[in-house]
Amino acid sequence: MATAHQPPSTAPHHTAAGAADTAALESAFDAAVAADERIEPRDWMPDAYRATLVRQMAQHAHSEIIGMQPEANWITRAPSLRRKAILMAKVQDEAGHGLYLYSAAETLGASRDDLLDKLHSGRQKYSSIFNYPTLTWADVGAIGWLVDGAAITNQVPLCRCSYGPYARAMVRVCKEESFHQRQGYELLLALSRGTPAQHAMAQDAVDRWWWPSLMMFGPPDAESSHSEQSMTWKIKRHSNDELRQRFVDICVPQAESLGLTLPDPDLRWNDERGHHDFGAIDWSEFWAVLKGNGPCNEQRITQRRRAHEEGAWVREAATAYAAKSAARTAKATKSAKSAKNSEREEATA
Amino acid sequence: MSSSTEWPLWEVFVRSRRGLSHTHAGSLHAPDAEMALRNARDLYTRRNEGVSIWVVPSAEITASSPDEKDSFFEPAADKPYRHPTFYDIPEGVKHL
């Protein structure tokens, strides 16, 4: 017997006689993955599979939480009540997505406090895209269209990830992301069809967000360190380059409908490949941002730490209130019981 | 000053509409049951996904062990006669 989240108490691979057992468990695990079955929290799994998933889900959760910042920057300056309500709902969704993913990571034994600690101390990363600044209102649109669009392209295949809780969280996230992308597109469209200054603002935002969005799919397949194993484990279903190509092909006609251009002179349809060719990505920028040298790395983490620290009293107060209420309830039950007992005594006397 | 004790984990079950059972939606941390309900509303029903929510302390759930999944469920495995398709009925017999 165990609780829903507790991993099985006996780990056969840790006992001396367990080598044969481990081999059997491993082949059962491999067979389940190969048959497209889902792995659930308390199933046996290789340590590296568990570690990979915790790392990926944590990084994904951190990205959702840090991703609230660049857009929240514009909430107070949204141009209308309609846009403000939409933006608040979107930022609230990002918080929700972070929480779904932290919960999913916790099913593998990770602790919430520990994950947050690792984010705050820089030991775990979040998506580099959020280290770029949101300079104008049009950036809110470009993030919705391009950044959320790239995220959806990445996340749709994750709905079929071999790890059940991750896949289920992604189903929920993808459903909600589609509103994010559409509101961004609509916002850009309104600007693009607006005054020349508004159109220029929309174009400028797309120019700045296009390349970082393409980098969101990660390094080219040849240089991607975790890809191959993750594909075998069916955590990942498509390669970085494959998803990036899919995203480019989707965006080109969408940009045309917006009346905006994508900032790539080499972007053109290749009839032979049946895909768009596109220019070389500046990976030195990607690695620089990843290493902490993006425009906003420092600001994002500082703000996250501050929000956590400034919220400490709320967490403490809620804990104290819960303890006090529990004590009160216990006392009330006790005195009700003793009152009943004395009544009984009186009746029998 | 940092709170070293995490709020307990709660499992959330949501009834999506009347007539359906509560279904597991996910989990969350909260200091007590009342806050768990409020957090669950904000986290799992932002788009009218529910008409009723249950929250249960995760530690209170007793689960069967995946280690014994075969032996535990074995008693049902060799009883195909519990299914209606087990029985041969002549063609043309109606309402059966």
C-alpha cells in the first residue's frame, strides 16, 4: 500500500540480488514505451528517464512562470479595457500552466520548494525567449502570435508524451494556448491595419521576435544533446529542426494575411522540398542568452526572487491561519464530546 | 524566514457537468481544505470546466501497487463469462 504519489517503496535495482529483476523491469518499461502505452508515476522507470522528465518539466514550468513577466509589463498600459481583460486572463493562464507542470514534476518525487529554489539560484533554466524585452504594445501581439505559436508547435506532440501526467498537463495547456495565439494575431492585425505608425510598430515587433522564436525549438539536430534519447523514450516525438520547419511553413501565409513581412531575405518556397527555405540562425546569440547574457536575464530572475520573498508573509499567514482553525475545530469537537458525556452521566445518575 | 514547510498536496476532482462523476484533474498545494478548494477553482475551472469540486489530501489516498498489478487484477482475467459476448445466442432472437 502507498499513496498516489509515493514511488514504490522497494526498489529492486538497489538490492544486490536485483540485477536480474532490473533487467526484467527495464524490458517491461521498454516494451510499454514501444507499444505507445503511458508510463504512470508509480511505475518502475529508469533513473535517467525520471531525471530527464523532472528536468524538462521543471524547465517548462519555470518558463511559464517567468513568461508572465514580459507581458505583465503591459497590463497597466493596455490600450482598452477589452485588451486589458484579455491580457490579464492570458497572464493568469501562464501561471496556471506553470502550476500544472510543477504538479506533474512532483509526481516523480520532485519537491515544489526545491524546484523554485533551483530556479531562483539559476541551477535550472527557463526558455531563453523570455530574456528579451517587451518594448512596445505590439510586442504583446508578437509574443502571442510567434512565441505562443512556436510553443504550441512544440507542445502539441508533447500531448502524446510517454509520461502520463506530463501528457495530460499538455492537453490542458494546448487547449488554453490557442486563445493566446489568436488574441496575439488579432492584436497585430488591428495594428497592421491601423495608422502608418501602428503598422510600423507591428512590423518592428515581428522583426525583433521572429529569430528568437525560431531559436525556441532548440539547437540544430546535429548539436542537440538530449534529443536522441528523448526520442527513443517518446518524451519527444519530432526533432528540433522538423518542428522549426513546420513552424516556418505555418507562419509564412499567416504573415501575408497580416500584411507584415518576416525579417529574412532568404525566406522562399522550395518546390522540390515542399517547404520554405530560410536563412541561417545566429546561434551565437542563442548561446549567449542561454549563458545569462541576454537583455533581461538579470531582471527576470531578480523580479521572480522578489515576488517570492515578498509573498512569504502571505504563505506564512495562511499556514498560521490553517493551524489555528484546525486547533479550534479540534477544541470544539472535544468540548462538544465532553458536554455529551457529562449529559450522559447526568442521565444515568 | 523562508517557510521550509511546504503546504500539503491536494488531489483535485472536478464534476464537469451534472450527471457525470467527478474526474481527477490534477493536484495543487494549499494550507487547508478551504484554500485548496479556492485554488482548485482558479486553477482547474477558469473556463467553466466544472460545477462541483472535491479536494482530497494526497497523503490520504491509498493506491494499489504497480508492482503487483498482474496478481492483484488476476482474479478477473480468467472469467470471460462475466461479459455478455461470451454467450452464443441463435440468430434472430431479439431483445437479448
